[in-house]
Amino acid sequence: MKQTKIFLNEKDIPRQWYNIAADMPNQPPPPLNPGTLQPITPDDLSPLFPMPLILQEVSQDRYIDIPEPVLEALTLWRPSPLIRAHRLEKALNTPAKIYFKYEGVSPTGSHKPNTAVAQAYYNHIEGVKRLTTETGAGQWGSSLAFAAGMFGIDVKVYMVRVSFDQKPYRKAMIQSFGAEIVSSPSMDTQTGRKIREKMPDTPGSLGIAISEAVEDAAGREDTNYSLGSVLNHVLLHQTIIGQEAKKQLEIVGESADVIIGCVGGGSNFAGLAFPFVRDKINGADIDFLAIEPASCPTLTKGAHRYDFGDTAQLTPLSYMHTLGHGFVPPAIHAGGLRYHGDAPLLSQLVKDELIRAEAYSQLDVFQSAILFAKHEGIIPAPETSHAVHAAVTQAIQAREEGKEKTILFNFSGHGYFDMSAYTNYLEGGLIDHVMTDEEIQESLKKLEGLPLSFNG
Amino acid sequence: MKQTKIFLNEKDIPRQWYNIAADMPNQPPPPLNPGTLQPITPDDLSPLFPMPLILQEVSQDRYIDIPEPVLEALTLWRPSPLIRAHRLEKALNTPAKIYFKYEGVSPTGSHKPNTAVAQAYYNHIEGVKRLTTETGAGQWGSSLAFAAGMFGIDVKVYMVRVSFDQKPYRKAMIQSFGAEIVSSPSMDTQTGRKIREKMPDTPGSLGIAISEAVEDAAGREDTNYSLGSVLNHVLLHQTIIGQEAKKQLEIVGESADVIIGCVGGGSNFAGLAFPFVRDKINGADIDFLAIEPASCPTLTKGAHRYDFGDTAQLTPLSYMHTLGHGFVPPAIHAGGLRYHGDAPLLSQLVKDELIRAEAYSQLDVFQSAILFAKHEGIIPAPETSHAVHAAVTQAIQAREEGKEKTILFNFSGHGYFDMSAYTNYLEGGLIDHVMTDEEIQESLKKLEGLPLSFNG
């Protein structure tokens, strides 16, 4: 019988996170204080984050130790399995081998708890009693709710309105873990109230929800803010995914030719890819594919420049691929991929051509998701389905070229909380929205006046 | 670091099913043909089932080989992990060790695919092109939809109306796997139309849905019927759970003092328990606890006698604990536990006092489910939550008695498709309904005239 799942033991969970800043050829320009337009200092960030996370944000150390209580929390679900998609390969009649790292085994069904437990732990040891955050599809909000609960911390989640309405089960999960949740824009913050006045029918956006969560945290002594993607320390915490995957590929004597992940802010992609990107920097021949929706094409069509992380311009300016902080993407179902920007580390690596980006339309993506589900028995989250579609496309290409290759993708999460999207798809109710260049130029125009580099 | 998860390799999946009929002290009386009141023959069953399953139904062999294609399908998710609930133990401050066998890793999130792949395979090799079935909470319907799809068989699922309305995500899952689904009672069968005429507002029941699925299958040459619990061959297929758990306990040098499962028809309970019941028959000291809802208390309050498996009296008469085939349980959320009867094998073992039964009210059950979720990171299905509550109760008792013991329960499925039940619970919208003796006597009265033994 062919081996399907490659497991590691709990003792094989990596003891350190891998920090790509130590190896990348060019560092991204530093984030700027929006007031002074100078690089932000640890003091600028301390009202929002605990010091260990701020230090990780600027660290140049290649490896950073994972604290024991974080490791212990991770053993609830890690190491996650690496799975060979034998049945999908057969259905596609491809010479390619398809492996996926299955992050759906976590408490909330995605990669998000990998960083949630670390962030909750560092806030806990600094005595923080309450955290605020935003969430798109709900993956992040539920993960922080669970992780913070383990360390006795209260959580308030601002959930993007369109997802709040589409995903009542995520809301129930967040409440089951003991957290408070509100639809964003809400009436609980100044930002929220202003936006609701101006745009009562807005579907909301991650940019808006971040503004609300930051405003809440900045206004209260006992409260910190927590972000589920984009920042360096978040990407750092996800690198256990790629480190595990490396060990698992070694066990079966394989090496990956193509490595794929979907990108919203960039953390699940980075988590799988960065430990392998190091190999590419050191000479290995690997093709990295970052996949985004055509309705929110930040890496493929955005500008690479300074922009705010949020709509209300409360965050530092980050140097990243962006569609403009005012961008409100159409209400596609891949809620986690609707962010206007990308992680600065990922943006830099795309700029430096170590990583390629592609944008797909959602009807193609759902078609591949259904194919995958029927053969492999796991229904992917709409976000993850973008990576699935890329893997399927690569496998078909291998068949057409008669070329063997090994494809590895990050199965960032299952779709059991996203079934209304599948109902819509099956009933023909989904449409594709591909952002036009005009729409994107219009959105980027609003960035005029923001600095282009940190010298002005 | 303490070990949390005990994994087996794919080569450790059991190669044979264990058949408790070979070891139990008393056999249950045989099922009767409702026309002749004589024991049913293979010919009576052949319009509905393929011959290998009929032979398994009456087999006295202790072990039955698992066909290679079934094993190969099982490797998509098996062996399932055995997990030590360290954090729950700590929260309960108990000297007891709590282990659970996590069947939520399967394609549909429960134990059901274990038998679905076997049933689909045997129908496939007999050339069957279409299967009908009923489903309560949707676990079984989605499992058969997935498994039959793997073998190229079409499926029509009759889903109990109350669950059909409460669980739109299950419906979407069944459709994603390519099956047809209809709310039961439906307009597609004579049985369904009759019941809708008489009781337009009925929440439906498994008994009604079985009648519809059997009527559909009996009326079409190309169609067989498939059942997700109760029958001997279904319990047989589930015994890989207990066989794996035994190996896993051996790895950590433990033996179980208490073994727990929830009971609807009895298959998940039997799957974990029967390989250990053999040990008890051979002298081991193990306490077996079968847990049911107080709103459908078949084992604790039902009669042990002959009854129909379905409402419309189309099935053979089975000797089992029953509340009467006309029983329509209140619309509690544990849809999979709403069946009026129990597996004859399980019923006989309860009668013979090898297994104890207890009935719980759902508010207690949800309270333990939330406690479990917060500490262990998995939200249990409402059905499974009955087993969780039993484990929690046993662990608290161990603390009060100052007694170490090892508790093993079957975590039959996760609750990610049942979150509306959690919303109801958290918002105070759930009520308890404990069936009274009068209600039960009333329902059992309708069985007057049915035979009490197969000699009349």
C-alpha cells in the first residue's frame, strides 16, 4: 500500500522559528511613524504590542527560540501531517507528485493558531488582560479567541461585516471560545461610527476592522492589539510549517520543485515557503508561487511603496505591495484574501524575483476545490482553494509537458465554516470580479502625498 | 514535554474487522420477515443489500478480512489519533487520565466513513449504480455521498427535516460530494407523501427517512439501500476504531478502566467498545458506558423486544431496545441520537449487563462540550458531547473518590457543522426535554400485536 500521510512525532516540532530577514538579499525599507515620517521605534509600538514581539519584529537573528509554554500549546495539534494527494494525481493523470501540508488539523481549522498561541503567550507574560483584533473570514478571530483563552486573556474581535453576515458559524465558534465579537464597521469606535455614517451599506474591509481594533487598544491601558498576518513576527511564527514540511519531505526522500500558497496578508505562504526560500537564496532551484484572487490583486497589480495598514491611517506606514488603504474589495467569499496590502517581507521577495505571484478568478478556483474534495475528502477553505487551483494547474501542465515534478502546497485551512460559499457556487450564484487597471489606478491615486521612501 | 497525541502508521490499520457475534454469551434473536414472521433469509435482503454485506450480517467468524481497496480508501484519514486530554484533566483537577479516540479527522468529520467506504465498495463490485439512504444530523449522508463518489456510485439522501433546516452546511457538503439530497418526509415517495398529508408540521425522524430510502431502493432495479448504523455489518466495520485504540494504549502502557461512547443506533459506541468487550468477556475488569439523550432514552427506558426499524414498517423486525417505531423524538440538536431503536448486538450486551447505559439532558451535555472545547481546542458534535459529558462526570467522580483511573471515550465527531446548536445554547435558547414514562408507554402501546419472540 502506498504511503499517504507523513507524520512527525511531537518531539520533532521545531524548537526555533526561522527569520528570513537574516538571509534575504535586500531588506524592506523600515516602517515609518506616520507623524514624524521617521522609522518607528520600539516606544512607538509599545502601546499596542508586548516587547518580545516588538523585538522579533526588528530582529536580524536567523533563529529565535520558541518558549516552552508555546510549544506545549502547539502539541494540541502539531506537527501537522504532510499528505500525498495520490487520488487527485490519478484523477488528473499527471506524472507530477502532489504533496500538501495540512494545517486544517488545528483547533480552528487553519494555520492561524500557530501565531495566536505565541502572541497570546507574550502578552500574558507582560500582564496584558485584554486583546483586540480584526478578522476577515473569521479564521484569525477564532484562533486568537482560543489561544488567548488558554492564557486567561479576554478578546474582542472586529469581524468584517460581509463575513460576519456570511459566516454565522465562525461567530458561534468565537463565542464558544469565550470571546466578544462585533460586526465591523461597528458603533463601538469612532472610526466605525464615522464610516457607517458615510457608507451605511459598506461590506466592510480588513483595513476598516484593523482601524477599529487599533483604536480600541490604543484607548485602553489594559488592552493590547494583535494582528494575524502581515507583520514580521507573524510570518516568523508560521515558519514551523515549512520546517516541519522539510523534515517530512526528507523522510520520503523528496524535494519540492514548486512551492505554492495563497496570499492574503502573506503569513501562511511565508510559513511554508520561507524555510525553502533560504535554500533558493543558497542556490536551490525552486519555483515559488504566491496566489491571490483576481478581485484583490495586490502582488500582481498593486504598487510597491509606502502605505497605511488600515483605512483610518492609525497604523505605521509599511513598504509593501498595496492597492491603497482605501480599497474595499468586492465581497468575494475568500474573506481572508481581501486585504489591500501584503507583508513587507513577502513584498520585497516578490520585488526581488525570488517569488512569483499569480491571480486567479474564483470560479476556476471553486472548480478545483470541488475536484480536490471529491478525491481527497477534504473541502478546502475558499482561500486555500486558490492554492489548490495552482497545484492542479501545475499538475496539468506537467502532464502536458510530460514532465515529472514535485509540487508542494500549503493547505492553509478547511472550508467547513465556508459552506455557504459552496452552496452559492453549486447553485450558480457566484460571479467573478476581476479588478481592472482603471479601478486600481483610481484607488492608488489616494496615496498621493504619502512618502515614497523614508528620506522623503 | 508530555506526549499528547499517539499516532500509528498506516501499516498499523487493522487488516480485519472484529465480529463480536463470535464471542458474546447470548446471541440476539434473529430479525424476522414481517410477512412470514420467520427469520429473514439472504434472499429477503438481496433487493436492498449486496451479498457480501448480507453474509457479514449473519457471520459467526471472529475476524473478517478488510478488502484492499477499502484499506486504501481508509488511509486518507486512518489511523485516527488517540489523544490525551492533559489540559482538560488539569482544568478538572482530577487524578484520572482522559484519553479520546479522535474520529473527527475523517473526510466528513466523524466515524461514519469507516463503514461508508466498505458499503460503497461491496455495492460497487456487485455493479450497483445507485444508493439511497437516510441521514439524521447529516454525518451519515455526507459520508456515504463521499464514499460512493469514490467508487462512481450515485447517491440520494433523505435527510430528517429538522436537521435539513438546522444544518444547511451539511446539505452543501453532501452536494459538494456530488449527491442528491431531499428533506424527509419528501414528496418523492409514497411514505413521504402520506406522512406529509397526515402531519404537515412533523420535524421528521430517522424512522420516516429510512422508510423513504427503503421504498426508493426497493422500487428500482439499479438501486440498493445503505444504512449508517444499527445493523451487524455496520458495527463490524467500525471495530477498526477499538482495534487501533488498543494498539495506541499499549504504546503508552495504559489500559482503560472505563470506556465511553454516545449511542444513536450504536455504531460508534460499538466500534470503540466491542474489541474491549471481548476482553471483558474473557475476564478483564472494564466499565462500559453507553450514553444517550434523556429526550430519546432507548437503552435506559425502552422495551427490549421485536420492532420495526422504520416508521412505515417496511424493514424486518429487529430484536432491540426500542421506544416504538412510531416514536418522533423532540427536535433536540443531537440529530444522530434521535433514533427510536438500537443495534440488536448492543441491545443484547446491555441486556446481559456487559454494558451499562446512562441518559443525560442536553444542557449538562453542552456545558461539558464548551469546557472541553476551551481546553482541548476541538468543538464536539452535539452527539459526541454526550460522551464528553460522561468522561467529565467520571473524571470528577475520580477526584471526589481520590481514585486514579483511565478513561477512554470515543470522540465520534467534531461540531463544525453544528454551530447553530452552540449559538442556541450560548443565547439560552435550548431547553431540556426528558421523556416521561407515560410518553414512552404511550408510544410502546402501538407495538401490541407484534411478535415477542420468533416462535410467535
